[in-house]
Amino acid sequence: MSDGAPAKQTFQAVKGTKDVLPDIAPYYQYVEEKARELFALYGYQEIRTPILEATELFARSVGQASDIVVSKQMYTFTDPGNRSNTMRPEGTAGVVRALVESGAFKETNQQKVFYMGPMFRYERPQKGRLRQFTQIGMECFGIPHPAADAETIILSTELLKAVGFRDISVKLNNIGDQECRRTYNEALREAIAGSSKWCPQCRERAAINPMRVFDCKVLECKEMTASLPSVIDFLNPTSQRHHRTVCEILDAAGVPIELDTELVRGLDYYSQTVFEVVHNGLGAQNAMLGGGRYDYLVEELGGPPTPGVGMSIGLERLIMAMQASEIIPPPAPPPEYYLLALDDDSIITVSRLAVLARRHGNRVAFDCQPRTARAGLKAADRSGATAAIIIGTSELERNVAQWKNLENGEQMELTLEEIERNLSE
RNA sequence: GUGGGUAUAGUUCAGUUGGUUAGAACGCCAGAUUGUGGUUCUGGAGGUCGUGGGUUCGAGCCCCACUAUCCACCCCA
């Protein structure tokens, strides 16, 4: 500012955000590509909704139960027009809003869509938890039949298999409809009130969201949850049938499932099927994929009564799991040719050759500046190119170029015409 | 919101009880080869030791605060 050494300001990524540098980007591309392939096979269409939504949309979708807590974990701000906006913390609400708003549900209530993109939650970062993270998700609307639940789970596991995971198992549960859950929650409250050994937090959970006691990490509580009533015993006949059919279809499809009556989902709009896939390389936040049925959400968000089932994948967690499982995405293909200009006079000719080769679909590396033969070949070698084409003044004068095979080291002198012919293949 | 760990070169990390000029590996650049890669050898660049204060004759090391980061709790759409 004043005198002395100028202080150079440096910047770093905002807390809880992460750069996807070129060494990691292939993981994202690979998973996204596999996901797109599968969504196409299953007839799911892409939908892209804004990152910004009216705050009220999310406030409504998550309901009152976790209202206070959740609102603190959202990126909410007042825009210059004095409207309260929120950066989406999840994908489903925006998708529902878009389909309702566009009138899609008036033509047919059956919609199969997928999305992928960044989500934002204002939370304390830890392993597997960022403030900006990426989700790939899918939603199937309008089909109450358990076959839709099963298809969602099947696609999920097929995707994980396509990415390269082996021995994956889906944790599956059914939490009934709203009526079942009301009676079940009451039973839980009673059971928890019956013992004084629960931790203070579990006592609080009993009041707000009793099923969450199954997530408690206190050892004593964990032991006690085993003797709590099971949700399965509170399912009405419809829910029982639904659950059984989902299991039967998955069984027939050869999808390994692991029934887990302690698997819960907090929010009111969930119903029936809930599922999750965890991976043990992920730390405390070990779910890499989760989903379930939500037959009450569309109506809650102002649409016609429409059942729905969906899932979403936490891409960063999935990638961590890939790394823990040593699944490596295919690397970007190396250049076929490495074009090397030894001096400034050769740049125009080499640039022209690069354009020619690329127009014919060849991957070409070119430094866009003169390099010494030593530095250029070193770089060419590292690039993985199979051949280097070298031009300096002595080649320029004679209208030739050196063609060097980088695998066996053989080098020959070709006329520019011959080079052009080769690069046009 | 709560608790614990960490912060030294581009990266991963050493750094003795507090002692002179802060090191290694990898990477980068260059030379050996004045226009030819991989292996090898030699050399070089690159650090406000996170920031600010304190203790001390002396601090990368000890103390305090702040910041960042990691992990866990809480919560988990």
C-alpha cells in the first residue's frame, strides 16, 4: 500500500468447498458418464433446476420437525429485491417444484427424471461432509406400485456395479405410511420414557424425532435400541404387502439386500421404503447413497397428490469410496502426436500442422512456444504420445520435419508433404 | 454450536534438551549431450517455519491469542 514490500494477497477456497483439480476430475466424469448411460437404459430423462430457490420451498419440504435446525444449515440470504433465497440443500424439492410449475403433472403424473449438480449445506465440514457437494439423483413420480421402489434400488446397485464396486449390499427398511408411523413413534416414546438410562440427547430425540435414537452413538443407548419395538410390527397390511413385494422383486433380480429395521429417515414426507448403501472407508459419514419413497411431498409442495420414490448419491463420498476400494477411472487418452518447434521461426509451420492434425481428429500436444529439443522431448515422453514431430530452422529450410517414434526411438526425416499426409489420417 | 489433532519448499514430511547459515525425498529448471526423451550423474531455483504477541542472551521448537485445516460430536434433507 504505502511503501516497502508489496503484500501479495492470497486466496483460498471458501471453508467447506473443494477444488476438483485435473487429477480428480476424471473420477467425476467417469461416474457421471456411467450414471447417464444407466439413466438412458432405464428411461430417465435429465432435468436441470436452478441452484437458487425460494427459501419457503425448502422450509415447506422439510416440514416443521427439523425446522429450526435445518434452517440454520441452509445457505439462505435476502436478495437485493428483498426476497429470501436459499441455495438448494438437496435436489428433490426443486425437481418437484419445476414439474408442478411447468404443469407436467397435468399431462401425466408419471415422470422419471434424474439430475446431477452441486448442493449446499451450511455445516461444520468433516470427512465426507462439505458445504458444497455434488449429488446425482433420480426421481420416479406417479407410481405407487412397489416395483417402482425396486427399480430405484436396482438402478442404484447397477450403477455402483458399473462404477466398479463389488459386494455391495443395500440396507433396506420400511417405515410405513403416516398412520403406521404415528403409532410407532408413540410406542417408541413410551419405551424410551420407560427407562432412565438413555442419554440426554436421546431423551430430546424422543420428543422431536423418536426414530433417531437408532442413530445414537452412545454405547449404552446402542445396547438398549435392540430391545425397542420394531417398526415392522407396526406396519399395516398395505405397508406389509408393499415391503414384501419390494423384497421379492429385488430377490428375483439378484440384488443383495440387508433388512435393517433401525434404518430411518427423519422427515415427515417419507413413507414406506427407505434404503441406503454404506461404505466402510468413509469415516463417520458412511452413507454414499440413499433414498426412499415419499408419497406426501408433491402434494405438500402444492401439486396434485402424486406418489414418488427416488434416491441420491453423494458424489464426493462415492469417489472417496472408489479410492478406498482402489477403483481407478480410465485416464484421459494421451496425445497421439507431440509437435515440437525448436525456434520461433518454426512456430507458424508447426501451428499449421497442429490445426491440420486436429481437424482430422488426432489428439495433438503442442506447447505453443519454442522448446529446446531436450525439454520438448522430455515433455513429449511424459505426455505418452507415440510420436514426436520436430521442426527447427534446418528442417524449415529444406521443407522437411523429423518424425520420431517415441516408443523405439527411431527417427526419420520426412518431407512436410508426407507429414501432412500422415497427420491427415 | 461443542471437543480434540495439525500448520516447516510446488507435494509428502524430518528437524535432537531452545543454540550459529532450516533439511530430505519426489517434482521443477539446467548441464553432462552447444538440436534429441525414458536410465544415470552433477548443479540450480524454490521458505516471512500459518499470523500476531510473549518468555529468553537466543524460538521452527516453550507460552498466549487469532486464523486455517483435519477428525469427531450435534445434525443429517
